Amino acid sequence: QKEVEQDPGPLSVPEGAIVSLNCTYSNSAFQYFMWYRQYSRKGPELLMYTYSSGNKEDGRFTAQVDKSSKYISLFIRDSQPSDSATYLCAMSAVSNTGKLIFGQGTTLQVKP
Amino acid sequence: EAGVTQFPSHSVIEKGQTVTLRCDPISGHDNLYWYRRVMGKEIKFLLHFVKESKQDESGMPNNRFLAERTGGTYSTLKVQPAELEDSGVYFCASSLDRLGAFFGQGTRLTVV
């Protein structure tokens, strides 16, 4: 069983839709939760990170962590064609190494 | 400010040959990580440097892989001899505080 599970999609939505991306995990030691965006042939780009449970908002993006359910989400409001990319969740158990455990990534397409 | 830079962007080598990948982290970032993504799989951790010291090399597949970080600046990852299963995209990342690492664009390695 993988430590982090993420539906690879693809997920296709119309422009302006609210997008919900999710990951589940099995390791209760994970404390730091990140979302990366990766465009084709590019490296992952950090979008947001959160510590422990709760919500964090940055513009059109909201990250949620529910440690009791071992479930994290990324919401994108008013989605744009430029949001079309692969979204990767990543987690870290301890902060003194920064070693990240990644989900497989969800491919998102926002259609104009 | 320059981001994380990786060379080459793409390498095609024959099985049994040697390949050396290079990573130049963001200036001032003591933490440097190597990750790999093989086709159809998630990005996986290989190792972590703090300055010139290896902090965690638990993800290195076998002794055909050798990573170095000269003077705590750039890093190299050598594969010798290369095998078919080494094909994939190798990412380098760097960070100040072990959270939210910044990734390079990756080196696509193809072993034929």
C-alpha cells in the first residue's frame, strides 16, 4: 500500500468551475502537507504548504488538512485555463529532513 | 534570483554507460535534495544534503548511484553503470528551512 494515494485523473472542468483535488495518506506521523503544480516538461512548483490540521487560503487556492481522517484537499476557485497542469500532494513526517513523500499527481484540464 | 538549475535537460545513454547529472541550487540554500520519477510512478526521494554532508540517503536504489556535493554548492548524481530501469526524470530541489523545497526542471534520462 502506498503511503500517499492520489487519483491521477484526468479531471476536466469548464472555466470558472470550483476544482477539488484530494489525497489520502496512511502515515499518522505526517505533519507538513504541500501542494505542488507541475506544467508539462517543467519541475514541480510549490503552491502552498500547511502544518497539521486546518485551512490555509492564498488567492483562489485553499488547502485543507483533516488529520483525523488522514485526508487533504486543494480547492481552486474560478478555475482558469492556465490552471491546467498536474497537481501533486506531498507530505513530510519530520521537519528536520524535509524528505517529501509524493502522491502520483492529478492531471487537471480547465476548458475555456 | 536564479532558480534551481539542472544539466543536462535530457540524456540518452546506452546500458552500461556512465552518466553524471548536475544540479545548481538556489544560492544560499543549504538543503539540497534529489528525487526521481519513473514512468507511471510517483516522485520518489533519493537523498538529502545539508551543505556538503549527506543527511539522508535512504532512497538511493543501489550502489550504482553516487551523489556528491562539492563545497556545499552544486551537486552531482552519477549513475555507473546505467541500467534500463534507471530511466526516468531526475529532479533536484533546494530549500532554506527544509519546508517547501524549490525544484529544478529535471533531467530526463533514457537508458537504451
